[in-house]
Amino acid sequence: MESNREHGEGRRDVVVYDPIEGRVAVFEAKYFHTIEDMEKDCEKALQQIDKKMYAKDYEEEYDEIFYYGIAFFRKRCLVKRMISD
């Protein structure tokens, strides 16, 4: 696992590696001030991973890349996952 190292066109929050199974997970987390926006904010986090190419460096080495968008509001969180093509 590593955190906040620059890849692609920016910095992603956390990356977790599974070299044995050939998988990697890229996490982008957001903290917001209204519970109503959590769903939309998860989507924004996923779009940021894709748009800024945070997973680009892992495409050659890993078979599966998972994107996780996380939105926090106080003690609640919502997590959405997208699998790279």
C-alpha cells in the first residue's frame, strides 16, 4: 500500500497492491458538508481517478484495476467501485 504519491496527472489518495492475484485498487476520498451530495461526490471521485489517469502506471503490471470513490459526511461514508477496462 502507498499513499499520496504522484502518478498520471496528479495525486491519488491511496493505492493497495495485490501482486499475487494481479490486482490493484486506487482510492480517492472526498469529505463534504451535506449528506445529500454523497452519491454525486462518489461519482466525482471516480471521475477524478479516470480523468487524471491515476491508474495509468499500473496497466502494464496488473490484470485488474479497481477504482474506489469514497465520500465522507461526518461519521457516514459511501463507497462506489468501478473496474478499469
